Amino acid sequence: MRDFKKPIIKDNRKLREEIPSIEKHFKSIEKEVIKYPKVDGLIKDPNIVTFRSCPICESKKQNQLFTKLGFMFVRCPCCNHHFIHNPINEEVLLNMYEVKESDNLQRVTNKTNFYKEYWKEVYSKYVEYFQTKGLHEGSVLDIGSGTGAFLEFLKNNFNYKLYGTEFADEVIEDLVKIVGKKENIFHKVKIEDINFNNKKFDVITMWGVLEHVYNPLQVLEKISSIISSNGIMLALIPNLNSRALKILGITTPTLDPRGHIHYFTDESINKAASLTGMKVIDKFGELPVIDLMHQYLSKDDNLINQIIDNEECYYSIYILSKH
Ligand SMILES: [Zn+2]
């Protein structure tokens, strides 16, 4: 059987040279937020941002880590959740996912061969994992489906019934084509507001989505209410303890305070799970070395193994279930 602790590894040394939309995507994010006025280095306008207490344990105490682009990264001393203290207001944020250039560029990147091949291998690995849990068929809900890469992979290789949610207008037609039914794609509705009519899902996935949602507890509560009793939820999120961050510091691309407003730790995801009737049953790491790190590392198997053992991969994958 496959060793699930072993991440998918592909040579990504020349990634940015070969895919210019990656760099353009990050430049474009900066362009979108740089225009917001700042006071003492922070965006404070209540029409744009709201200062919040800990979204997991509601503690009003927080320790400042650093600021970037006018946003303050903080750590909650009570539950160790890391989050943006002044995130962009939810309405402004949701509107961004519909229209913004940077997200369109992200979609261009996602459609390149390198990304498709890499993610196909990642998806393949985790579907294999679902199957070790007896989930060979049933229904899959992919929250924040994007261009539909995961749903398409499932459609081409397995027999799951497919459902998805997405905000961006441009991709809806394609998503409907992939899942085969208009009513299986929920467009422009937050997951917590969707009425599923008692329908339960066997697999629920959030590939790089949980870090974006405004109220992760509400999202997990909803998931807890729609997941079947032996079902599994997968969340891929950025890892703030990554080797990438230790090397690249504040320039690490995943420190994108416009979109990434949560940085879960083991403690905070466990807390969030237990508050919503779920449990973290497994954790994996993916992407030990991102392309930008190569110039500062001599990559060998020993280094990769250390990164895996120290849980310093760029992404963490948490698996949650009801029991
Ligand atoms: Zn907290």
C-alpha cells in the first residue's frame, strides 16, 4: 500500500519561468490592495476591513506577528490560531472572487500542463486514501471547485456522484458540464447558506479554500451537518510552519492577506473540529520544496525527509470525520 506520509514530488525548478501567470497573479494581488489607504501602516477603513477577535475561540487577545500590504497577521494566544486581524470585509471579498484579475490569472495557471499533472497525482493519492476508508463510491462535494480540476479528475476515473460550489461566473458552465447536472453546482452561495434538503455527502473536499472563508466555524458546522456518518472531509491549507516560510520569510507567496485570512495550526484545527462535532483523524504534508526555494537549498533525499518529518511542507492536508 502507498505510504500516504510521502508527498507527491515533481521537478518545479523552472516553474515561474515557464508559467508567467504565477508571478502576474501575485503582482496583481498587490495591485488590488495597494490602493487602499493606510493609517499607521494598516488598512483601517471600515468599508474595506473589519478588525476581528479570534474566529475560532473568540478571544480578544492577539499577538502581532507582522504586517504585509496593510494587513496585520496575528496569533491567538488562547487557541494558537493564526489569522488576519483586519481581513477584507466578506462582501468585498466575495465580490473579488467574481471579477478580479488575479483570480483569473490563477485560473490560467491552473490550466497549464505542469499544474494539471501535479494536481492529478495529488488527487489520485487522496482518492486512494478515501478508498482505504471504504469510500469507493457515493457522493463528493467539492467546495470552491474553481476550474473543476478535481471534479473532472473524479469524473474521468471514478464513479462518484459529483457536486460543487463556486463563486466565479466564468467557470460555471464548465463545472455544470463536468458534473452533468445544473442543480449539482451551487453558484454564488456560501456553503453555510445552501439548503441541501437533508442530503448527505460521503466525501467533502476543500482544496485551498478553508483559509479563504470568512467564518470557518460556520463552514465546518455546515459540513458536520451534511457529511455522512462514515464520511470524510479533506482540507488542504497553507502551512505557516513551512520550510518555505523559514527561508523566504515575508515574501512567501502563501502569505497573501487579501485571500488567505486563516492559517490553521494543529491546535486551532483540532479546536475548530471539536467545536463543530468533528474530529481530525489524519494529517499529511504536500509540496516540501516550492520552486522559489531551489536557489537557497541543495536538494537531496535527506533534506526532503527532514522537511516531511518536521511537518514543514508548504501545504498541510487535514482529514476530518464525525467520529
Ligand atoms: Zn483563539
